[in-house]
Amino acid sequence: MKLRIDESLRFWIDVAYQAIKWDHPELTKRQLVAEILRRYERRGDAMRYLNSKGKVAWRPSPAMLMALADAEADARADLADFP
């Protein structure tokens, strides 16, 4: 089964995958991505939904989107402090 994942969520899954792949050499990339999705869902960072074709897909939760927007605003404010 193909995992249908929103592009912005896929980016953060790839970041997490790169961080943990060497800790779990016995697992395939697909298994690690599935585990990361489960962790994100438990934390409230990702949620499942039915896409327009009626298939299960994943997207970032509103809470995750707000946290990312806050982090971006903080980074922009920090950059504004430099001449």
C-alpha cells in the first residue's frame, strides 16, 4: 500500500528519518516512515484523512502547522535583528 503524505509533512518525516535511520538498521525505510507517522499521530502532529479519491492519506495537524508558523516567525524576527 502506498503512503499518501502531504508534501510539508513528508519533509518533516524525511528529517526524522535521517535522524534515526542509523539507529534501526534492521528496519526498511517504509517501516521507519510508518513508525514516524505513528509517533507524529500520537503526539498530535499528524492526522489521517480521506483524500478526494476516498483513500487514506496523512497531513500535518493544525497544531503542527501553528507550531511551524511560530518557529518561522521567530526565525524571521531573529534575522531582522542582524543588519
